[in-house]
Amino acid sequence: MNRESISNPQQFRQLRDAFFQLHKALVDSERVEYERVMGTIDSPAEFVRLLMTDSWFSWLRPHSQLIVSMDEAFGKNGSLTIAQLGDLSNRCRELLTVSDGDKGAAGHYFDALQRDPDVILAHAEVMRQLGVRLEKEE
């Protein structure tokens, strides 16, 4: 795997926007799965409450927190240091780790990738923004 670094605010904004779309796809996918198992969620307010407090959605909270961190870092003065860009990009990469059979966030992420094409497409775009390319094994 080849990693290129995010080196300017425009690249970072594109990464943030792609990560936001991935987060939305994950939330939508988890809602469908939750309702399949637990029944219909009564209202948008109830869904927000579940997102914030229910253990079903706990694995998504670090994704939400990263979006907030990205917005806060970028919003202070519109510029970021190379160190901030690197830190936030690395946190994004860490959240995109997948693991079949893992009971934690990596396993939930793997499951979402397996069941939802919207998650796959959003994941691919974030990886593209991160500059991650899978190299052909020789």
C-alpha cells in the first residue's frame, strides 16, 4: 500500500467532504440494519438520540468526532499546519481499518462494507483522497 500525505488545505477539505459522505453512508446503513433487527425508529429525534447514546451505534462515534475535529481545525483560521494535516489524515486512515470477525469498530466497518454498495463507493473515495493506492503484489 502506498500512502501519500495530504499537504494542503484544499486537499484536506476534499478529504473532509469525502469522509463526511462516508460517515453519512455508514449512518444510513446502520440505521437500516438497526431497524431490520430492532424495529422502526419512530422519529428523527429518536434516531439522533440512538446515535448519541445507544451501544449499537457506538462504533460510529469516533467517525463523528473526527469530522468535528476536522471542522474545528480548519475553521479556526482556515489554515492548518503540516502536523495537523498529518494527524487528522492518520486518524482518518485508522478509522478505515477493516477486520473480518473483529467484534470492535473494524469488524462493524467490515460488515458495512460487505452489505452496502454506498459504503463501498464512499470508502473508495476517501481512500482516493488519502492517496492510498493498492499496489499489485508481485
